[in-house]
Amino acid sequence: MKQVLIIASLLLFGWSLSAQAVLDVEITQGTEDALPIAIVPFNWASVEKKPDMKWSEVISSDLLRSGRFAPIAEKDLLSRPQNSENIDFNTWRVGGVDHLVVGSIRPAGLNQYTVQFQLFDVFKGEQLLGYSLTANLSSIRRTAHHISDLIYQQLTGQKGAFNTKVAYVSVTRSLGVASYKLEVSDADGFNSITILTSTQPIMSPSWSPDGTQLAYVSFENKRAQIYTQVLSSEQRVRVSGFKGLNGAPVWSPDGKKLAMTLSKDGNPDIYVLNLQSKKLQRMTKHWGIDTEPSWMPNSETLVFTSNRSGKPQLYKMDKAGQRPQRLTFDGDYNTSPEISKDGLKMAFVFKDKSGFKIASMDFETGIIDILTEGPLDESPSFAPNGSMILYAEGQRAALAAVSFDGRFKQRLVAKEGEVREPTWSPFLK
Amino acid sequence: MKEGSLFGIIRYDSKAFYIAVAIHVVILLVLIISVSLSPRPDAPQKQVETVQAVIVDSQIVQAELDKIKKHEATKKYNEKQRLKRLAAKARKEEKKRKQAIKNRKLEEKRLANLKKKRLADEKIRKIESKKLADLKKKNQQLEQQRQAEQQRLSVLQKKREQEELARENAKKAEVDRVRRAAEAKALKKKLAEEERERYLNSSKMKKLRSQYVKLIERHVEKKWIKPASSSKGMSCVVNITQNRAGTVLSVNTGQCSGNKAFQLSVERAVRRASPLPDPPSNDVFDRTIRFVFKP
């Protein structure tokens, strides 16, 4: 009994000692650094002619654009393993590469391909992802974006938004005649298709939350009217043709309503059209200009731009549209609000002495980050996962994307003429 | 053991034996007497006959002669037969006599043999009884030896038991000694550890340790790339072991809330952080570090 006691006390003593001996380190801060990742060019495993697309470039470019990743340039790759057996993790580790993607493509029938890829954690020396996907020739870019999404989600814990679309208006002029086009392209600006062409202005495209329709303003009848159009069938409906201004249509997140700016009752105010009952509800009633509505995720509350204080500022109204609350106090020009899908952030155009810039506000802290340098940046639109903000570089007439924290900016495909009012699609099925 | 059994009888029932011997002797005497009393054959008697010759007519004579001759022949034959019978009788008598002599001689020889045998038996008996006596004596000696051996063994056994007891006592003493030594050692170690703990808890050491923790913290924070999805409320415990050079040897993730990407990022952070910074003093170095990531 005595011995048992001694042993027990020794054990307890040893345990308490070792518990105390461990160094406890609490880490609350981290960096927002981009994750170093190497995308090894995919191996074309066939004698047939290779489809004209560099998978690794598309994926690298997607990941780079998110600002979350720092893909290694192809010329700087330490080696080009084609499969897991050829990987010397230590080399990559020493080279400071945290993740490695290897893949291969092979034909699988006429214009069909099988794409395989694996994502490895270099430090652990383990595979994190491994997929085999089928693509056809017309969808290989989408398949590449899908791979980017899978990698992005695995490493950030956030759904990827590379395999999505953007809609925008392009304007070209020849011989003094303007041509307006409503276009839809992949999120990286490739594969654009024209939805509508007009000699009169087209404005303010907005996606339906299921990604199947666009609402927009067209001046085709010499005045601003609001249309909705089904993308697959090109079927159009004019939903608003009141006298005066019909502008800034925005689909509610539940898809049932369309918020818009109308001036039918005098000066521009915010209205909500119920798409089922066709009932129109006036949301603001003020002598100032109220426009550019944007929905909160509850499909009830709206944020909008108003000059009721003398200068354009952003306001948030409650459900009934009563007592709008001013959100912006910095600077004398804040417009074009767009609420992130999670409702935690707002992107908008902020003007300071060096020009118009894209800014974001964190609703919880009220902190505003200026994300771009201007001078003529406009129409911010969140990616459906909130990771990036798409906008138009007014000066260069280009589509551009900035990571949510402003650390990474990339111009997408430059267009002939002007590019206006880009808007990012929701997640597509 | 035929002899043995014979001697057994002699030993255990000598009266019967002697009666048997006496009966044999009587029978023998009767036999001898009867032989000597049997009649001796008589000596053969010689008979001589006189021939009487008479001549007669030749024929008659002849006939007479023949008749006489025939009668003579018959007479002669009969005589011859009678002689033959006598001779046979004499031979028979002779044979009988010889047989009697032979029998007597045989009987004498048998008796001689019997006597001789008796003497021999007597001799054997004496030898046997001597042998028996020897055997008895020898058995006694063996019994004595056996008893002596038994005594020797019991003495030995006693001795062995005593030795065993002694050994056990020694063993017990050794166990006691080892236990006491271990207790003393444990106590000493405990005291030393307490002493060390006091030292480690001294304000100087506390300061050094917090410096070390701060160094590690800053270093790891630089290596931790927070994933996009990391948010307040997530937390992850990662236990690592390092060697003296700060090289991270093992990474074990403990309790982790939040998503997979968050967990991967913290594991990666501690691996990327290898080698960890040097401690400001050897005394605050620890092989095990417990990280709690709390964005």
C-alpha cells in the first residue's frame, strides 16, 4: 500500500511537472501573405494534337488573381514532376514552395479529354486533393477554372469563384457611331459572348441570383427602360417603362424582387418591384437624389446612394424604408455600393484628391480600406465568395479585379473601346 | 529354488522328512531279503541208456529193424526233445540267476548311490544353511548401511533448508535495500526537481521564458498565412517537438475548431517556422511546444 502511494505520488508529481514544462505559445496574428504554390505544366499524354490551352497558366493566373496565392512562374520551376512518384518534396520545401500541383490530360474520344490532377502539401509530403475530370474542347477553360476552384477551396476553406461569369457593357465607336454591347464572359475575361447589341446606351446589368437572367437598362426606345433577359433563350421582358428615369435595377438575393431607381414621382427615388405580383413599392421619399440600390442578404434591407446631405453618400434603410442611416462620412463622394453576399462588407467608389477609387468597408468595425489607385475606377462588384472585387478601370477601358484586401490587382482582358459596369455572377450550377 | 523349497521343508517339518527317510529304508530292506530268499535252480541230471540188439529174419528182421529203427528214432527224437527242453530250462534258470545277480548288483549300486546322494544332500544342506546365515548377516549389514545413509540424507536436507532460509533472508534484505535506495533517489530527484522548479519559477527565469515565448510567437506569426476563411472563434492546438537546433521534428494537431484549410494552415505554419528561434537561455529551452492558434 505504501509503495502504491509512493508510485502514485511520483506519477502525479511527474505529470504536473511535465504539464508545466510545456511551452505554451498563443498565436493570434498571422500574415495575409500569398501561399507559394507551383503548378507544374500538365502532361499531354498523347501523340495527338494538343488542345491550344495551357492548363497550368490558366490555373496559375486564377490563383494569382485571388491575391491568396503566389504561383511560381513556369520558368522558375525547380523540376517538372509528372506524377507523385517523381516528386522530391525536400527540394520544393527548401525552395520555399508550400504546395505543388501536378496533372495530365489525355484524349477520351472526339474533342473529349480526361484531366487528372493532384495537389500536394509539400511540408507534409501528402496529397491533399486528387481528381480526374472530363472536359470537352469547348469547356476546357471552365474545367481549368473548376480545378482552380477545388485548389482554392482546399487551401483557403472558402468556395472558389473562378468558374463563374461576369457581365459588362462595352462601348466602341467608329465613324462617330457608338455601338453598345452587353457581354458575358468567363470570370477571367475570356470567352466573351454578346447578349445584346444596340446603338443606344445599355447600362447597369444585374444578375438574377440563380445566374440565368440579367436585368439591365436599355435606351433602345430613346429613353431608359428596364428589361430582364433569359441568357439561354434570349427571351426579354420589359419590366419597367415609367416616364422619366428607369435605372439601376438590382435583383434581390431571394430572386423575387427587383430594386430600381424611378423618377416617375418627381426626383429619383428607390422602388422595389415584386416580380410575381408586379406590385411596385416606393422605398424612399426625399427631395434629394436616391439611387444605386444594393440588397442586404435578407432581401429586405437596402443600401443606396443619396445626395440628401448635399454630397453623394451611402445610406442604409430599414425594412420599411424608414429613417435611412448614413454609412459613409469619409470624403465628399461615396457611391456605387455593393454588399458582399455574406453581408459583412460593402464595396463602393470613393473619391479623394487623386481620383475615384474602389474602397471597401467592414460593417462590423466600420473600417474603410482603399483598394485601388484610381484615377477613374468604377462599378465595384464582389465575387460570389467575397474574395475579389471586379471593377472597371475607366481610364484604360479595362476590366480589372482586386483582391478583397487590395493586395493584388490584375487587369483582365483589355477591350477595344470602353468597358463599363462589370458585374460578377453568382455561383453557377 | 527347488533346493530352497526342499530345505524349506527340512527346516519347517523335519519330523516328516525323517519319517519319509525311515519308510524308504524299510522298503529297501524288504526288497533285499526277498531277493536273497528266492530258490536257486538245480544242476541238470545226466541219463545214459543201454541198447539191446537182436537179429531176425531179414525181412522181418528188416521190418523189425525198421520198426526198431523207427522206434529208435522216435525214442531218440523224444530224448532229444527232452534234452532240448532240459537245456532250455537250464538256460532259463541260468538267465534267471544272472538276472538276480544283476538285480542285486543294481540294487547295491542304487543304495550306494542313495547313500552317496544323501551325503551330498547333507553337504548341500550344510552349505545352504551356511549361505542362508551369510545372507542374513549380509542383509543386516545392508540394513545398517541404509539407516546410516538415511541419517546422512536427513542431515543434508536440514542443512540445505537452513541455507535456503539464509538465502531468502539475504534476498529480502537486498530488495529492501534497493527499495530504500529507490525511495531515497526519488526523494532526492523530487527535491532536485523542486529546486529546479523554484529556479525556473524565479522571476529571472520567468522573464527569460516569456522572452523565449515571445520570440517563438513573433517568428511563427510571420510564417502563418491565415487562410481566407479564418475568423474569430476558430482555434487550433498544435503540439510540436523540436531539437536543440530548433528544427521541428514532429507536429501533432490537437483540438481544432474551424475548417480543414484553417487546420492545414496552422500545421504548415509550424513546419514553415522550422528552425525555431534560439532560446535566450538554455534553461528555458523546451523540446515540446504547445501552440494555440486563435485568429
